[in-house]
Amino acid sequence: MKRELTKREKILLLVLAVMVIGLGYFRLIFEPVNDQISQYRMDTEGEQCEILSNTIKLAQMRSMEKKIAEVKVDGTEKAIPTYDNSVVLMRELYRILDATQEYSLDFSSPVEQDGYIVMRPVSMTFKTGTYQQARAIIDQLCDSGNINQISDLSIADERSDGAGVTVDALITFFEIAS
């Protein structure tokens, strides 16, 4: 059964062939390439965010390194003592607080933070004759060889009663966990 195709059938077959080729190109080439381009763009954005984050970290590290170098040049570099530095700490506190009229120390349990820093809180109360003496003791605590943070500091001037100056402070000493 051989039959000649009409002009209209030939045109319809040609249109169908063009549509199949177009659909094949769209499905097999165009869509995968566009999906890959979109994936590359998302990867590029992620990499750019990571580069920006690393650039910020690098700037912060350079700033910290500069500050460390300045501290080393100034000679004010302090090393954090290792855990259970209590004997050395007690000697230093006794030496500093020896100039007071009276003092009391209350050691709380050490607390480990981030797995490598141990914080040893000490609640301290002491009395001196003058504000200048109290200030000198606080300055000595700040300049201590044991790295610390003084918080909850209160100074009460009771000299009108003849009692002197009373200082209450919470000092946290830092040590490296062993």
C-alpha cells in the first residue's frame, strides 16, 4: 500500500518532526544545562559567602595577632596557669590581703568552660583604713600573675563610724584544664 502523501500531511509531518526535535533538544540538552548552571550559581554564592566569612575571620585573626604582638612588646604578657593553681593563688592572695585590717575569702567550686578553661570564683570581703589602701589592693588583684576578672565590686566607706572602708568583690580566676 503505497500511497502518496498529500501536501498537508507532509507539512504536518514536518511540523511534528520539528516539534519532536525541539522537545528532544529542550528535554535532553536545554533543561539539564540550565539546571547545571543554576546549581553552579548556587555553589558560587555559597563559596562567596564562605570566602567572605573566612576573610572576616582572617581580619580578626590578624587583629588579634597584632594585639598579641603589642602585648609581647609591652612586656605585659601573662600565661594562664594550669588547673589546681590553688596553692600559688592562696600565697598571692595572702600577700596582697596582708595589708588589710581583716578579710574573708569564700571559694566556690571550680567550673569548667568549653572543655579547656577552668573558672575558680572567689567571693572576697576585706576592710582597710582608707579608700586609697582599698584601691591599692584592688589594683594589685588586677595586676596579679593569675589571670582574673573582678565583678560585683562594691566599696562602702564606713569611716564616719570609725570602721574604715569595706570592699566586697567576686573575683574569678582562670586556669587551663589539664
